[in-house]
Amino acid sequence: MLNLSDLPIHSIILAPTHMHSFLNQTLLSQSNGKIGIRFYSITSYIQSQSLVQLPSSEAILFAYRNKIKELSTNLAIYKEAALTPAFLKQCYQFIQDLKIWNISPQSLQEDTPSNKELKTIILSLYPITTSGNILHSNEVLLQHKSASHIYIYPSLFSCEEKKWVDLLLSNGAHMLDDTMENISSSFYHALNKRQEIEGCAQYIIQHQLDAQEVALTTVVGTTLFAQYLGQNNETKVKEVINMRILFAVGISLIFALPTWITPKGMVKLISGFDDNLSLDIINKSSSYILIITAS
């Protein structure tokens, strides 16, 4: 159970940005508010302690794109892919990892033409400033600061964030305890949909549940899911969830594959094979239906 009532004034809580509202509400409910308690994400806190103002990730990716444009005449294998957002983001993450772990880009392999070209790209992008450049200088800066006023919310950390967390903990920071309470399982049954809906509504009202605490399963697999959950059979529960995922993916592919293979044919099918459709409408509808299918 997360307890924030004992936090001293002027404490700092490091947590993912999407958790700030929840933690603030928890703090208010447990202590009627605290003066001077601040919320940061790990990245924003480190940047606030940095002596260097870093460019945004969007600015870094834009600089990467401009740099690769200068190299485009020397590229053969990755000439087209190198300018796509996905490729630029992968380069950004890879270069960040190199800088975080102090790995020289000169050590990258050149055993194949593709690897050689990738190394050329990485070497040209590496000098562009990212948060990895200030990592080690900030480590030296924070090693001499007490972190006893910092409380870290346990969550999934990236490699970079994990290094900062370990450094802060070694300097006296605290990890918040958010262990789950023991939850008892119960099984409810209904003879029909009306009783099922009324039962859910009564349970929500009796236990005064908030909207974010309620999750209702869909029709497929509901009965099996409830039975196995009531028996605390975790293995079977996972099997039912996997079955529902496969079922959903299968149904999606039934409609998606024909659309991807022959989008114009699907447009004609949806229109009821209307002969009055112009070629321009069919082409535009085909592009639209491909976007809808991909989303």
C-alpha cells in the first residue's frame, strides 16, 4: 500500500508523468496536502540539475535527418530508409545506448556492406548532442549531492533511467513502497444478461468503486475467464486471455488481408458493385480504406 503521509516537507517525488495526478490525489487524501512537495519525471529532474540545456528529441531527430541528407549521395543500401522516422528513432536510441555505456562507435563491425554503411551513418550522427552527452558529467555533479529528500516511485525504467535511479539511491534517495494488498477472489454468476448487468451495477455501488477501478470483460471467453479466476487458476486465466487475443487477431486479419491485397476490390464490394463509381473515387477510397485498415 502506497503511503505518502510521512513524507517530509520539501520532498521530491520522481515518477512517470502520467502518475503525477494519481500521486497528488493520494497525497491529498492521506495528508490533506503538503507544502513544497514537488513531482518530477526522472528525466526532467536530471535536466533541472544539468548545467547544459538539451535540445528536444524532435530537434535531435531533425538534426539527424539533415545530417543524413548530406550523406545521401554516399549511401546505397539505406538511402531511402535512412530518412524515415522509424530509422531515425532507432539511430537515436542506439546512439543513446552507446553513450550511456561508454561504447565507442569505432568498435562497430564492418564485415558486410550493410554494416559498413550503418557504421558510416552512426559515426556521422554520434557528435550531435543528446542526453547521453551529459550523463557522465551529471553523474559527477550528483555524486556530491545528498538525495535523502528524493523519493522514487517504482516503475519500469529505461537503461538510462536505471543508472540515475541507482546513483540517487546510493546517495540516500528512497524507493517508495507500492506493494499490492492481498486481494481475495470471489465468483459471481447470473442467469441472464439483465441479472449480470444489475449485479455489476450493485457491486460497483456497494463498494463505491471509481471508474478507473472497474474493468468489464467482453462476451468472448467471459464465462471461462470468470470460472478460472474464481478458482485462482492463473495458468488457465492466461490461456483464456491468449485465446481471446488470437481470436481478435484472427477476426481482424479476415477483413484486413483482402483489403491489403485488393483495396479497390473491397471498395467495389462495400459499394455493392455500383457501376456509377468513378475511377477517381475508387482510387481515393482505396487509399482511405488502407489507412483505416492499418489503424
